[in-house]
Amino acid sequence: MKAIPDWRRAWRFWSVRLNFLGLVILAAEQALPLWAVVPAEARALLPRWIAAGVPLLCFALAIVARVVRQEKLDAQRQLPRP
């Protein structure tokens, strides 16, 4: 396995950014055992689907972002266009 030539700039890829956001949300959900201490009234303000839906959406968008041309990154890499 070999890294892509511009791996140091991977943080600029939208797929990497979206995956990172999804990871942060999932990690926060797992790392916050205090959620059970929050009053039920406060927890009721957020829909249940947010905990699972937002990270899943981020990962799905990351897949799409990986195959969409990112003009600024292509210009920086100076790749020939098909």
C-alpha cells in the first residue's frame, strides 16, 4: 500500500473533512456518558435521529465528495483533464 502523492494536503479533500466530522460526532456520542444525567426535558429538545443520522450523512457525503472533482485541488496538482 502506498500513500497518494499529495497526502500532506489530504485535509483539503472534502471527503476527509466530512469523514472527520462524522468521526468527531460519533466519538462525542460515545465519550459523553453524562448524557444520561441531562434532564429528560433537555434531551427531548433534540430528535433521536440526530445521534445516528448526522454521522451517517457525513460518511455518505464523504463517499460522494471523493468522486466529485474539486477544481481548486486539481489546479494545485496540475493534473491533466480528461
